[in-house]
Amino acid sequence: MLQIPSWDLIKKYDRPGPRYTSYPTAPEWSGAFQAPQYLEHLARAERAGGPLSLYVHLPFCREMCRFCGCNVVATHDRSRADQYLDVLEKEVALVAAHLPTRRTVSQLHWGGGTPTFLDEAQLTRCHAILARHFRFLPDAELAVEIDPAITSRSQIRTLAGLGFNRISMGVQDFDPRVQETVGRIQGERETADLVEAARAAGFHGVNLDLIYGLPYQTPETWADTLRRIVAMRPDRMAVFGFAYTPWFKPHQNLLPREALPGTEARVRLFLQTVEAFTGGGYRLIGLDHFALEGDELARAQRAGTMFRNFQGYTVRPAEDTVSFGVSSISDVGGAYAQNPHKLKDWTDAVEAGRVPVDRGAAMTGDDVLRRFVINRIMCQLRLDLGEVAERFGAPARAAIEADVRAGLDELTADGLVTFDGQVLGVTPLGQLLVRNVAMLFDAYLRKPAGASKFSRTV
Ligand code: SF4
């Protein structure tokens, strides 16, 4: 049952904090982690065995949306994708050579950018590059992100033919004024047509992604967008708060700053979203996802098999994620490794025969423990100290219990958590501020200025 936090409570907990798509979080990673370190962890992953997750970053978009926070190359020249695939082919071969026996894949994700910037032949080639080295399990999840404004029915059929079964479409907002302001024009009709085309082609999971906090969004226009989204009956929605960081993403300076909703308005837009979607038959998953009750993600949350990664919430079929393409992030053998951000740096490294690593982090024992704990809070909204003891031993349980007790009085008094001496539970009110609960266990935030590099939690 949804509970709306008071305005005082929101103000109290509105502070910078991570979204916990990784732990340690990206600002803690170091340039000292390079290809030799990554290869050590790949070797560890090779020995561990089991199916893998793969991620491929396809950075091209025809236009740069003014709100975008992704690593994007804006171009109309499709031949650039051919050049990109030439490099990708070499990178996949370089990395796969270090995984001689671990080649089975249970999950694949193509993100961007816009993967459907690639035409049908390029999409087919991209898949073949992976299939040459890896074997996809018959029930593997193959997911792709698309921009409905530039995607054809023929591309959808090609992707389905390659085995893709889950599709995410960026919508953001249907209001014409908002769309014009953010530089992304996309009709409701074309989105609805593609949802239908994806279903007809055999996709069994359709996700729609929205953004709140964009310029000129009002409760009235947003209500209209939410109503139209619910009417399309996607299986899942992800609803992200717009991160306005023009110092980091200078193209956001093109947005009218005075038209951005303030903190209170943003909170109201999000709460309005929760009400509209839960009222429409969807379950709020963790921080910002919604799923139909019968959807795999909702089932995984109930079963405790949901995980948080760079794509948000996911059903976790594999322990290790190997990623390819510019700026992509791997999570293998107890380490994160990120490829260079710049296309040229990534290309140069691969062309020189080097596994292209720009920075990363090898997890310590304490990191592994805290990653587990933070995942439990962000995904299951509960933490069983008995489970911590079982997996990590009594001293680990004692350390985590000490963290719980340090924050307990305040969080309990504010109604965000319950604790019975064994299980810490996040209340429905606490779910809306779940990052603040997870922050209790983040050892890096205890360093001076530890939290200042993150967006605000509300
Ligand atoms: S289509 Fe997506 S990735 Fe490309 S610029 Fe727009 S928001 Fe960014």
C-alpha cells in the first residue's frame, strides 16, 4: 500500500547519494585498474564456469536529445556503424580468447545510443560477431533498447529473427511542448504501433522508459502521458528522474533552466507516477521500475532472484557480465572494468591488440559483503542478518548489525524501516527513499566528501 512521505521527511532525506547500479560505485574506481588486472579477473571468471551475461554498447544516435546522459555519438552517417563493428569484432575476439571454455550465454543486452541506428544487415552482423564466439542458451534473455522514432517494423522483425525477446523503448514524455524542448519528437501512434509490432514479431517482454523532471512537465500533462502508457500495457516501465548535470553534459545547457520542475514538483511527479501505475495493475519494483504482477521481474523480486546492474533492475541469470564497445562496463570475477569513453581511445587500444580498459575496481572482501547487503535492500527491500552470517560468517554479521543499529533509531522513528533483531525490512514509505536506507551500509560514504559526487536521492 503506497504511503506518501510528508514534505518535511522528503526535505530531510533529500541529499546526494548513489543509485547503486554498482558497489563500489563508479567514482571509487581507479585508472590504476588496467588491462592486466582485467585479464586476471577474466581468468578467475573462466575458472568459475557457468553461463555469462553479455552487454554490447552501440553509441550512435541520429540526433542528440538535450536531456541525454548517455555516451553517444550523434551522426547521420550509417557507415560509421560498419567501422564500429569492425573494431567490435576484434574486441570480442580478443576478450573471448581469455574465456576459452566459458562461452555459454544466458543473457544479452544491447544498449546505447540507439542500437536500431544500425540497419538490418548491420544488426545481423553485430549478432553474428557474438555468435561466432558465444553460444546462446535456448531460454536466454536477449534484450535490446530502441528509439521508436527511428525504428522500422522491418528492424523489429530482424531482431526477433535473431532471437531477441525483450525490447525497451524510450518514450520519456508524450507532451508536445516537452518533446520539442528536449529535442525528441515522437508520436504516441508510432510508439503504440511498435509495441504492437514487437508483440506480433514474438517479443515476450516490452518495456517503456519514461523520464520525470523534464522542462515544462506539469501534473496535468504528466497525467496524460501516464494514462496513455498504461493503456499500451507494457510488461514493465522504468521511470527515471532527470539528472540535470550541464557541467558534465554541456548540451543540457540548451534546456531552459527556469522551466525545470523544482524538487517538490519532481517528487510530486514521481508520486503521481507510482499512484497511476500501481492503480493500473503494476507493482513498484525497488526504486524506479514497475512490472505487471505476472512479469518475470515481479516474480524474481518475490523469489529473491532480482539483481541491480547498470541497466537497472534485472532477473539475474549469470554471475559475470562481459561487456563490449566504447565505455561499456564489465562485472567479472569480482571486479568492475570500464572501456575508454572516447571512440578513438577504444579503437586505438583494440587496433593495437590490447583489451581496452580505462579504469575499474577489484572488489575487496568487504566490498563483496556490502554489495550483497545493498543489493538485498535495493532489490528485496529486506535484509536477513541470518543470511549474512550464513554466507559471510559471524564477524560479517556483527559488522552489518552494527551499521543497522547505528542508523536504526532515526530510520525507525521516521517510519522507513522495521527491525526485529534479525530482519531489517524497508516499509512502503521507506521504499520511496530506499537509496537512503542502502547508504547506511556504504563504507565509501564515510570518507570526507564521500557523497558529494552523486545526484540527490529525491
Ligand atoms: S536517443 Fe537515447 S541515447 Fe540517443 S541521444 Fe536520445 S536519449 Fe540519448
